[in-house]
Amino acid sequence: MQKIFLVMCFFVFVGGVCFAKQSTTCKTASPAAASKTFTGKVTLISLGDAKKAATSDIAVVNDKGQEMSFAVKKGTPVFGKDGKSITLAAVVKGNKVIIKYTVGKIESITVIE
């Protein structure tokens, strides 16, 4: 009787190990969150109030008519046509820009025209 009980316990253990569901949750940042770019003309630029820690906003439309809006946090790198650092206030409606971003975050804005 004891042997049968031990054999059954063995099969339950082996079955549990073989058919255990593997975890699919990711506990570290995914390297698959690659940067994307969006190129187009600035249609709207709204500078946030630094005293109130408000973010700035920029809307850009590409050649295909797709429009994307972005919240621009303080400290986001902005570059002029010459590649030098500029302020977001120097970007004006009608400028052609490249916005490099990942989900939820702008990495940089570069004016190209």
C-alpha cells in the first residue's frame, strides 16, 4: 500500500512539473521597445508654464496627412537645422521636424527645415 502511495506521489509530482505553466510576465524593461521616428510639419506648438510644471505640446502632420501629437517634457533635447541644441520656443509652426520617440516618451526633436 505504501509503495502504491509513493508511486502515485511520484507521478503527481512529475506531471505537475511537466505540465506547469511557464510565466510569461516580463520583470525587466523590454529591449524590444525600439525608437520610432515621425517626420512632418509642425501644425501646433504650445509651450507649457515652467512655474506650474506643465508640459508643452507639439502636433505634427506628415506628407500622408497623418497627424500625431506629443507631450514634450522639460529637458527633452531639441536640435536646430545645424544640429546644435535649441529651445522648444525656437520651433515654430511650419517647421519640418523629426521626432524620435518610444511609447510614452519623446527622445528628441530635430528641426530639418
